[in-house]
Amino acid sequence: MQNNKTTIYYFSGTGNSLRIAKCLKERLNECELIGIAGLMKQDSIKATSEKVGFVFPVNSWALPKIVYDFIEKIDLSKAKYIFTVTTMGGFSNQYVSPVLVKLLEPKNKEFDAVYNLRIFSNNIWGSKRINPVPTKEKGDKRRKKAEAKLEKIAEIISNNQKGKVKKGSVYPMKDEYFSFLKEVNTMDEKYYVDENCNGCGICQQICPVDNIKLVDEKPEWQHKCQMCTSCLHYCPQIAIQWGEFTLGRERYNHPDITVKELINQKQV
């Protein structure tokens, strides 16, 4: 491999994946981070590095829709080593590798390594029993453990080594996952703001796909949602709700990621 430069394309909702991408950048030589949300505005996308990585959170046991669409769209003809590192809650990564493998088949490419780091889920619009926001102690422990695993992962990537890539079938979850891809954009129909909203506009700024407009200083969702939940978790007034599921639930902000950094992921 002649070109030692590494390009990591990332997508992040509440900061876990961005933190992992930043930690990888620190451990890899000549590494750049590029936000997927910003590049999706372009008509065509071509990777120029020979070593390419994707970092993102797991959604519905596989890829967020924007990441699915991005990998389907990107030209990887120059890539000679391709890897993925995901963040997840629980053990929800069953179909990440099979879906990734299927996406690269038309490109005549294969993933060299796929890693999943268990931190926790930011899906507080789901079951409170299954997806509680962790205590600070538990959160710190999981984040530290995940980042420690990056030492070995970065070494493998640096040396262009092969990692485990599960090539199982996507069919056990095909209907459910592809229904998610089809329906996720309009899942924002359940978002609303309560009386605590002060019209600060952070939700509009932080949304990676510009899905929020302020009308009379109140957010309105435009039905191109990714359900990344950044608007929900980073509202300083805790005024954004999703149906009745998020009422009284704690929010999550990654302690090492700023609002500005999340806003910047949609810059080209």
C-alpha cells in the first residue's frame, strides 16, 4: 500500500461515535475525519484514500439510513483497505456486518475489519427498562472500556491486518430493518416541544440533516429524520419529547464532545 493516509467517514447523534472516531484519529498516522452528513449534500462522492473507515452508531440492529445511503453512494474504487467501527447499546449489532457486506458486493469490494464497541443506547424513545441512560459511574466505565479496545483495533488497522467480518444472511431481519429504512424519515411525526421551549434554536443547528425549521421560534420537523436523537438529547431545556416515551427520562450528552463539534459534522 503506497498511500498511508486514512480517511474516516463518521456519523454521530449524541457523541459516542464522534468520540470513537476522534480517538482512532489520534492513534492512526495521517488520518482525517469527514462527516457523512456534509458529504451527502454532494451529487457524487469519491474516496481518494487507500485506507477508508466508517464510524457510526448502530440503528435497528444495523446501519443508520444516512450511513446505508452513503456507503451505497460512495465510490470506493481507490480503497485497498476498508474498515468499520460502530458504537452500540446492549448487543444490538447482529446485522451490521451482513448489511455492510451486501452494500460492497456491487462495488466488488470487501470489508477487511468490522468492530462493534458496546457503550450504551441513546434510544430513550424505546423501552425504559431496556434502554435507561446510565449513571455517570457506569457511563464512564463503559466509555473507558470501549476506548481501551481501540488500542488493539488501531494497531490492526495500521498494519492492514484482517479482522473478523461476519458474512451471515440479512434475511432474518430483512423485513424489519428495511421497514426501518423506509419509515425512519417520518418517525419525527411524534416529536414535539413542551412549554419549556425557549426558542434557542440549538435543535435546528445540531440536526445533522437540517430536518428542523424554527417557526415562530418553535421547532418543526421536516420528515427527513434519521432518529439520531441529537435534538432530543441536546435541548438545554429538555423541552423536546417523542410521544409519551421520553417524558421524565434523563438525557445524554457525551462529556467529551461539544455541541459545536456535532454541528460541524454537517459542514462540507
